[in-house]
Amino acid sequence: MSDIPKKNLEQVVRDDGRYPPEAFQFLQETAPGEGHITGQEICRRLKEKAVERWGMLAVVVLGKWGITETIDFGNMVYLLIEHEFWHKSPTDTIEDFRDVFDFEVAFASATKFEASE
């Protein structure tokens, strides 16, 4: 057993530096569910919640956080796994998050205005 104290989530996020704490807060609020969920499902949940929360600005908010493709969600998840905040099944890989959807296409419907009559 290591004598090195475990870092808290804030320290891990700060030391990693790729994504801000707000991005991890959004991930933790949105992704967890009952039982195991796949990387693809995590990506879909995050997309749906982003559109629900920010509408046409979802892609802008995520982009400001450095999240521009689904592998970014995977990078965040695997950082949490690496530091034992989250767990994975033996069949899970970071590749489960690669190219789940194209951001431009996925968020296009949230950026269109519908004219009402």
C-alpha cells in the first residue's frame, strides 16, 4: 500500500489541466446512472443534457471547456477511473468514446431557430 495520500478530485483536475472543474461537475451530474453504462451512452447523455441546459449554446459552452469531440468525454472519464473516482468493467476502453457522434452534426438541431407562425 502506498504512503502517498490520494489526491482529491479538485487536485486531480487542476494537475491534469485539460478541462476545467465545471466540465467535470457537468460530467458527474449527468453521466452516472443505475449500474454500468457504456462510453457511447455517457456521450449521448452528455449531449442531451447539454442541449437541455444550454440549447443552441451547448456546443459553445462545451468548446469553451475544451470539449470538441466525444473522445474528450472519454479523457475525462478515464482520468476519473485512473484516480479511482469511477470504475470500469473489464471490457470498457477509452476507444468506446471515440467518434460516437460528430459535434457539428449532433448539435446542429440545437442551433437552428424555428419560426413560429
